[in-house]
Amino acid sequence: MPELIDKEMSCPQSLFSLNGKTAVIIGGTGELCGAMAEGLAGAGAEVVLAGRNREKADARLVAIKASGGDGYFVATDVAGRASIENLLSTVVEKSGKCEILVNGAGINSPTPFLEVGEEEFDRIFATNAKAVFVACQVFGSYFLENRLSASIINVGSMSGMIPLSRVFTYSMSKAAVHNISKNLAREWAPSGIRVNTLVPGFFPAEQNRKVLNEQRVAAIMAHTPMQRFGEAKELIGATLLLASAQAGGFITGSEIVVDGGYASMTI
């Protein structure tokens, strides 16, 4: 006789429920992570938007609270360890705990390879890769010390998996994010901490609009079976899967790709 599945585990509302959880979204003031934050709040989590832009955070929080969710903003410089430590201590003080971390801050530049200077290189790596490294150290230590079953979702990139032209430093930084996610997944799995990479395909947002000229858009569409860009809200389902211990409890070290088929296209 087959083993019966607990009714609660077979109910979609229960599977993806994040009631009582606190989720920190670094980069939550941006377009993509802001939408992810709305999804987490809609599933019941208290969301903490971490970033620099209070105005954008306030606008997002208005939408979240209008839909019945809850959350707040913590001003954060993702490139500074002290700021990340302050973020964690503020969250623990205000919310009591934290079980979900989303690392989604990112910047980009279309500078030709031979013209990329050290200042630009360091700035992109500090935001896209070092910030993830530091946040995983700070929050990971907290999760381990408090024996929390936690989920870390690092936002990767298609360029971290396959070579893309014109975004050399960005691609290198995102490849580092993919690598650290797999390493930490292996390291922390015995402690109940899951680490995964959410990989958006082409979603127009602040950081990439500067490289989306007419020629590049045509090339992207030719390589995307769905023949369109993604919409920010289409990242919510994958986010909830990775955040929920009920739905995604056996998923770690994975790259969850949301790309309209881009990665499956060859010729």
C-alpha cells in the first residue's frame, strides 16, 4: 500500500505558506527583487527590503501592505560588511528572527572589455559578488548559531552560466555567485540550510536597459523560444518554491532557470 501524503503537504496553500517567516531581500528596492518581495509577502512572510533607495522601498511597501502583507525598509550599503551586519541585527531586533535571505543586488555596464578599468571592475564585483559572499557569511553564521532551517536564494544570471557579449565584468561576477551557491549548498546541507541560485533570463530592469539597444533586443528574441522578455512577476513562483521548506525542502545547490527557453536554444 503506498504511503499516504499528509493532507497539509498536498495542499498548495500549505505547501507555499510562509506564515510566521521573515525574509530579507537585499536589492529589494529594485524591480525584480521588489516583485519577489511582493510574492514572499503574499505567501505570508514579513519582508525586509534592504537597499539604498527609501523612496522606491516605500512605494513597494505601499503595494505590499495594500495586498495584506507586511514589511519594512532597512537602509543598506550592500558593499559594506558593517552595513550587512547592521541589517541582520536590525532585523533580529525588530522581527525576532530571520529564516529567508535573498541576495539580489546587482549593477551592470556595457563597457568594451579592453576599456574596463579597475574602478569599474571593483565596483561591479563589490556589488554583485563580494556582497553575496559577505551576506552569506553574516547571515549564514546567524543561521548556524541558532540552528535554523533556512533558505538562501542568490540571484544569478544567464551570463553566469553561458558566455554573453558586452557584459564581461558582470558575467564574471555572476559566475562567482553560481559557484559560491553550490559550494555553500554542499557545506551547509547537513545543518538544514538550503542555498540555491535563481537564474532570470532576460527581464528588462534598470541594470540592463542601457545595453538593450534594437540590435541586441533582436538577437535576444531570436534566441528565446517564447519570443518575449520576462515579466518581474514571473519570478515569484520559483522564489516561493525555493523559500518554502515544505515545497522545496529537498532542493539545494540547484540553478532554477526562468528564461522563456533561452538556455535550451542552440541553433
